[in-house]
Amino acid sequence: GVGYPLDIVVCSALGADMYDCVYPTRTARFGTALVPE
């Protein structure tokens, strides 16, 4: 899966429109929250 925000931007520019990412789920297991700055 795509794991970093920049990767999503690059992949979108290349035409990808569907993502399956384990990063949010994996980090949530350890008490990490992904929030906008």
C-alpha cells in the first residue's frame, strides 16, 4: 500500500485513483492518530 502522504500525491498525479493502505491501521494499533496540521 501507499504509506506516506507524498506517495499519494505522486500516485494521483500518475493516474492512480484507488488506494489500499495499511499505514493508518498499523500505526493506530500503537496509539498513534493521524490528524491534519
